[in-house]
Amino acid sequence: GTLDLPDMEKYFKSLDIDREEARALFLLLDTDGSGNIDAEEFTQGCLRLRGAAKAIDLSTLMYSNKRMLSWFREKFKSIEVSLFCIQEYLDDRCADMMIS
């Protein structure tokens, strides 16, 4: 994308901004995921990001992250069990084919 262009990299370097930090900021501002930031997204993003984070904001974020992590662990466990069952089925089928 545009953030990877050599001129942009030089520009960020002149501002002492890491390219990955710029990418993270872009992703925060691009709320509709379009790959572009319109005036509304820019304004709303700046309003959201101004000021110091409050303890309640950080606590809410930590709680959300814990819930998401728990959800992912549950899904991955389910996928792991499913893959194990598929592997056992395939092993049995291969063994049957070899016997025949």
C-alpha cells in the first residue's frame, strides 16, 4: 500500500515515526476497512484518540481481550478435536484399503 512507498518511508523517518506505528494508526482510523480514510473517519478517530486513556478504558479493553482469548481457545480446541477425529477416520480407511 501507500504506506510502503519509499517516499512515505522517508516522510515517516523525517517525523521520527516508525512505519509500523503509522500502519497501526491507519488501521485504527480506517474504521470501515476500505483502505482509505475519509474526513469523517479521520475526525472521529482523532476525537477517540485524544487525551489520556482512562483506567475504565484499559479495564474494558483487558476484559474484552480476555473474553476473546477464551473464545479463540474454545474454538481452537474444537477444531483440534475435529481434526483428530478426521485423522482417525482417514487412518482407519487407509488401513481398510491396505487389507483389501
